[in-house]
Amino acid sequence: MREDEFVVPMSFVGLLYEDGVFQRQLKPGKHVWKKRLFEKPVERTVKLVDGRERSLTLKGQEILTRDKVAIRVSLLVYFRVMDPEAAIHNVASYEERIYEDVQLAARRFLASRDLDAILSDRNEISDAVRIDVKSIAATYGVQIVRADVKDLAFPGNLREIMNQVLETERRSEAKLIEARRASDALRIQAEGEIAMSRARVEAQKEQARLAADVERERARAKLEGEVEEAKAVKAHPELLRIRELQTLGEIAKSGGRFVIGLRADGSGSLFRDERTD
């Protein structure tokens, strides 16, 4: 009795063929087939399929955008074989098929976008390619994990123009920021001056109110004093005589002359000041 054996490495799947006809998948490990002496010989072959996540690079794909600008794109695609039978039996080479499908998907997407839209979001290219190729790749047993833009290049003259545009945008943005700062400074200064003016007006109002209160208080005190004096004179007429005598004393001290007499009704004294300048 003779034996045939084959070892399937870890992370791989083996596809077993007998006389060129697919039989079954072989898991990782050692597989042994015993041959009987008078049994018809069978030719066995095993094709290994890598089940790990791998990457494929599409270098320098020159594509025209919708606005007729030629750009050169390099894409990096990550994939994994999910169905080894479909990957081997449905297409001649699943890696070449991935390359072609990603290339066509990138061309379809970029040809539908203007250059400005492409530059504004490079991730949009990656997402569009992955979604476009995902369903197609599933038909031959491959899962597209993700697709990334590795490089995006432009013709030399366009690159120079873009650099000038970017520089102009940076300068414009800097001027805009400076103008905003100056505007904010003027606004803060104006607000401060308005606040100070309001404070001065309020202080003047308060000062005028206090002065009016003082003047009213003086007038009230004077009126009260005159009222009290009038009441005292009415209650005590002799106080009027005392006031007259005080007035005469003051005139005499100042060197003036006066004449004392009686009122016509004889009710009291009458005097006339005869001071001269």
C-alpha cells in the first residue's frame, strides 16, 4: 500500500482536484491518501488559496476629469478571499480582475467629477471605488475591505497654478483674519467709549439730582424757619420790638443815623434810617 500526502499551511485553504476535477476544500493541516495495490491510479493536485487580507497597488492611472484635466492617480486596495472556489473557478485570475475592476471604477468616478470637487475630498474617491467594486468582487469570492488614494498627481503647469491659487487663498485668509481683528478692536473701543459716555451722563444726572435735593432742603428749612419766626412773633409781639432794637444796634455800629417816633396809630415805634454813603 502506498500513500500520498499534502500539507496545507495555516491561513490557507487547499482545493483538491482528482484527475483535474475539483473534489473538495482542504483545511490547514496534513492530508494523507492511501493507495491500494490494484486500485486505478488517481492524479491528485492541490491548489492553495491565501485567506489573509492582502493589498494591491494600482500605480499611476492617468484619468481625465469631467472638466478635461488629466490627473494621475495611484490607488491601494485591501482585499480578502472569502470563497476560494469562486475565486479560482469563476475568473481566470482574481487578482488581475480586482485590478481591472478598481481601475474602471476609478475612471468612472473621476470622469464624473470636476477637479475642484476631487481636490476638496480625496476620501470620496476611496469610498466610491470601494462601493462600486464591492458587489462585483463578491461574484468571484473576494471581499473589498477598503480602497485608499495613495497618490494624486497633476501636470507640471497645473501644479504650479494650484500652488499659486493656494498661496493666494492663504494670503486672503490672513488678510480676512487681520480685518476681523481690527474690526473687533474698533468695536470694543467704541463700546468702551459708549459705556464711558453713559457713565458720565449718569454721574451728571446724579450730581444734578443731589444739588436739587440740597436746594430743596435749604428752601424747605428757610420756609420752616420763617414760619416758626412768624408764629413766635404772633405769640409774643415783644419779639418784634427786640428785633427792631437789634436792627437799630446794628445801624448804630455801622455809623448810620436814624429817627425814632411813633406809628400813626400809636401802636409802636417807627424809625427811619438816615445813613448816607
